[in-house]
Amino acid sequence: MQRATAQENLTWTSESKNASESMPVGGGDIGLNLWVEKGDVYLYLAKSGTFDENNTLLKLGRIKLRLSPNPFEGQTFKQELILKDGYARIEAANRNLNAQISVWADVFNPVVHLDIKANKKITALASYESWRYEDRVTKGKENNQNSYKWAPQGEVKTFKDQIGFKDNAVQFYHQNKAQTVFDVAVKQQGLEDRKSELYNPLKNVIFGGLLKGDNMIPAGIDSGRYLNTPYKSWKLKSNKPAKAVNLTIALNTLTTESFQEWERSITETNTENNQTASKNWWNEYWEKSFIYINAKNDEANQTGRNYQLFRYMLGCNAFGKYPTKFNGGLFTFDPQLTDTTLKYTPDFRNWGGGTHTAQNQRLVYWPMLKSGDGDLMKPQFDFYLNLLKNAEIRTQAAWGHQGASFTEQLENFGLPNPAEYGWKRPTGFNKGMEYNAWLEYEWDTVLEFCLMILETEKYSGARIEKYLPLIESSLRFFKEHYTFLAKERGAKTLDANGHLVLYPGSGAETYKMAYNSTSTVAALKTVLQSLLAHPGLSDQQKTYWEEMLKTIPAITFREINGHKTIAPAKLWERINNTESPQLYPVYPWGIYGIGKAGLDTAINTFRYDPDVLKFRSYIGWKQDNIFAARLGLTDDAAKLTAAKLKDSGRRFPAFWGPGFDWAPDHNWGGSGMIGLQEMLMQVDGKHIYLFPAWPKDWDVHFKLHAPYQTTVEGTLKNGKLIDLKVLPESRKADIKIMIE
């Protein structure tokens, strides 16, 4: 089967106006915003895990490159993202001067390369620009970039970096001070007596880099302003004109008390200019999975292209220590270009840097199963595993029982976000609880990541044993906590049917003070069943989890205009947000769907529930497109998914947002990916349904992954499946073609 490659590249033939018109480039765990503005080449540098004292995910600075004579002063310009090989190329001509710049990040070493070639000798001036040349007090909404958000306790500062020339290079780094927001949260939440046991990812962190180039020497320090942000620049200049110049920016993050150890580590970084290994990685990435749409419908074609562009962005953090953040990933830019009122530094993003919002994060990671990117899911799984002990200590301290309590707004050290936890709490209010109308009693979002882990075992045969304590502790919390609450209320721990009383609970952030929330019931039932299917459980473990499964209450239904529908919960007190957890049994939990009992009830919920209808949208984290696909509603799925994956309105088509979060909105892109995948292929046990919600006039060539280490590659043309390749071939018997 032949597939397109070059046509998927993104090409610009004019310079950009500002950073919002940048192009994402990256690899390994590095993300770059690349653009050419007024004849200068710019790069924002970002890397996974660069959290400062306040838990802001700091940029590593900005690079500006100026060539002389300047090829960008001519009429010919081309900037292209070479998707197949994972890099960007800029070409320019000015009269008889031609130049080409390749910009790429080494997938296997934390190094950025700028390879400059010209037909005549040129001089390069490379500047490292930083707005963190002095301490900066963050005020008002600017604190939304850190863990203090709207409730800082006293003055908050972003502390300055250390920047200077070292030999013929520019060295820059940020070294976290001894006191961080971790210490503030631990004290706030009454855990100081357990502090020495708690995992602290902000302690002794040093991150930064080293800029150097062929035959380049220091050329002084300057200052300037980009948009509203003043900066200082440390310059390197060619000591003689040449036809080829190679610049490297080595980046390094280390947990150490010793700056000398960090400095030694970065000087030992392999900066060899060998792009072959990185290109090979990207080539294999694109061979692993793809969806190419070639329809007469422009919206359909945009959908397919932007699916690929967003998957490229996810691939740039394949080896990150931390998961790709839902609120911008590695590709945020100056905030005033997203919201003109936010005239802050490029470090800004809404909803925090080290704060993990599970309802949003899940949508970034679910599509990686069908795209065959299980290896990219490791940072997300390790995030929770690293926090397991902290979450268990939190539970023990607050309630005296076992199990890991993971809240929805979760810091990268496993405690609730301090602002969301609440500073003005009633006297005697339980210290395990968040004093927050949106987040109270919402503990079930970790279960989606538990299911993801179990699903990677089914899809790819991944070894997941090390994650079993995380899954078991997350489940145990619900059993022990709701037994604990029942004992506080009365003599019986179960209801008349022998079921746990899941009250108080929460249906996402929407249905509050819920009794037997449908999203929680579906989560517990599905994860328990999946865990029990894991072959490595002991007889004792099986017995324990089988007994718990018997105690999970049933999903509640209600009648709306004569139609049986799924209820959000048995009871609830108020509505706080605009999610539709009554359809979570459809997605992600898969209790209802194609080929399953009760499909009509789920469709009724999608069509007639007044809240579902009122909340319906394609913006941001909304997953109505996924619900429609899972229910086989082709017209709704196509309309909503095409709306979600249409061009963003920014120069780079997959820079969506801000939606409810920030730009580029990664849970917007992730939910779009999921919807498109589910339109093409759904799985239920060993059954594989092809085209369950796919428009016949959307010609497509795709390759997706299914459970049991299966790949399905096919071509649909004019409504007919003309090629189908299933590996292993024995799985072909499990395929059901659903397009008429």
C-alpha cells in the first residue's frame, strides 16, 4: 500500500508576524517554536520537566539568528515542516545569495541543531535572549502560570537565571532555591510530620543549556523588548565568514545539589551533528500509524491533515520525564498573542505548569493506544506511579485508612493544588478534602489512567507489573473510603443490596454531591473487571477484587420524554460545570457501544438528555464527537470531529485554543484524534469494527492498532474497502466491515 508523505508537509512562503505564527519543531523531550520575523530567525526553547520553585514550567529562553548578508531581505522565502523526517527547513534567496537552515532536535540527545548552508560566505550572529535576567514579581493573573494561581500567600517571584559567557559559548541555567511551593503545600495541608517521607520533584533541580557554534566567539551583551517583555541578549558572532555554520543548543535538567555536576554533565552532552538516527526514529513513527484522508470535502481533508500535525506535536515529547501538558505542551508562546490583556512573559500558561488536571490530561493520552504509541504513554503512567506513596500518606493522614487519594487538580508532588485546596477553610474541615465547589469528592479520574495502563498490556503486550500497586491502591481507596464514611453515618457499611454507598461523590466536575455517580460506578466496574483479567494476580488478589466488584452499585437510569436514558447519578444536589458524565459509560468506559446491549439507551441519552444537549460542543475538552462515534452516529461524529480538527485559525493549523484552557490546546487535539480513530475503528474484546461511524465519501488510507498486538491497515475508496492488511493474519477473522 502506497501512502502520501510530501503532501502532508506544511509549507509557508512568507515570514511570520510574531511568535503566534510559529511552527512547532522538536524531538525526544524538546519543543521549539520556530519563526522568521523581520529577517531574523527565532526559536523558543522548551523541555519537559523545567519546573521552578513556584512550579511554573519555564521556557529555556529564546534564540535569535541574524545572517549577514541577509538572505531574508530578498523576495524568495520558504519554511517547511518535513514531517517524515521530523525537522524544519527554511530557504531564502536575496539576489545571488541563497541560504538554507535546517532546524532539528536530536531525539536521543537533548540538543537543538541549526545547520546553516549558503552559496556564498556569510556571517552569523546568534543571540541568547532571556527575560529572566533579574528577579520578577508575578502579580494578579500572572500567577495562573504557577501553583499559587489566584491565592498567593505573600509575594511570589520568578527568580533570575544565571547567564554568561563560558569560553566561546553562552551558558544559562536556573537552580531552584531550597524553599519551593512543595513546602508551602505540605504545611498548608497538615503533612509536615510526614514531610521527610514525601517525594519532592522540585528539590535540587537545575536546568538550562549551552549555546555554541562553529568558529563563533562572544560579541557582547545587549538589551531589547519583544512585545511587552524586556530582555537581555548574550551574543555570539562568526569570527570569519563561511559558507556553512552549525549552531547547537545543548539542554540539560538534573537533580543535584552541585552546580558543578550539572555543568560537567552539559559539557559532556553529545552534540555530534548526526541527524540520521533522529530521522530514522521519525520515519518509524510515521510507519507505525497514520490516517490520510483524501476526500472531495475540504473539511474532511483538514481533519486528516491536522490529526497528523497534532500527532507530530505529541511525538516531540516521546521521551519526556513528564507527560505532555494539556495546556500548551512544549509549544506555548507570548500570552498576549492569545489574550491581549495578559501582557506577561513567554513563561505564562493558564492552569499552571506543574499542576496536572486529570480530566484534561486523559484526552492527550487515550489516542496513543490506537496510534500504536504505547511507549509515549510511559511519562504519564510514571507521573502517577512516582506520586503513589505521597497519595497514600495523604489518605492515611486525613482519614486513617489505606488507598491512594488522587485529586483532580494534582500537583507534580501528589498533593492538591494549594489554591484549589483552599486557604480559607472552615475550622475542623477534614484536611484530606479540597474546599472547592468544583473539585470536592472528585477522586475517580485516576481510574482512567489505571485503565490505560491495563489497555497497553492488551494492545502491545507491555509489561505492567510495576504499575499494579498503583492500580490496586487507587481502587482500594474507594472501597476503604466509602466504607469509612458509611461507618461514620451508621452501623451498616453497605446498602440493602450489598453495595457500597458512593456518597458524597461527583459526576466529573458537573454533578456535585452525587449519590452513586455514574462516571464513578462505570469506572470502578470497568477497571476491576480489567484488573481481574490480568494474568499475574495471585489467588488472594483475585478474591479481594472479585469481592469488591460485587459491591459496586448498578448504573442508574431515568426516563426523559418517554425515552430510557442513562442518569448522571442516582441523586445530585447541583450542577457546577458542563461535562456529560452520563455518557462516560460510552466513553471511556465502553460499557455501551457498537455491538453491545443497551445501545439504544445510550443513543437516547445523547439525543434527549437536556443537559447533554445544552453542553454539546466541539471546543476544547468536549468529547461529544467521541460519544457520537462510539454510538455509530456517523453524521454527528463527522460533523463534530471535523469541527474539532478544522484549522485552528492560527498560522499553524493545529495550534487550537485557548478553549477552556490555553493555546495550543492539547486536550482539544487529543479529543479530536480519539474521535477520528473511533469513527474508523472500534474494538470490543476480540471484535474489531471497521468504519462504524465513517462517511462513505471520505476516502482514507489508515493504519491503526488494536488489542492483542494487532495492526489494521486499509484503504477506502468511493465507499469501498479496496485493500485490507491485518497482522497477525489470524485476526482478520475478527474484523467486521460496517460501511454499507
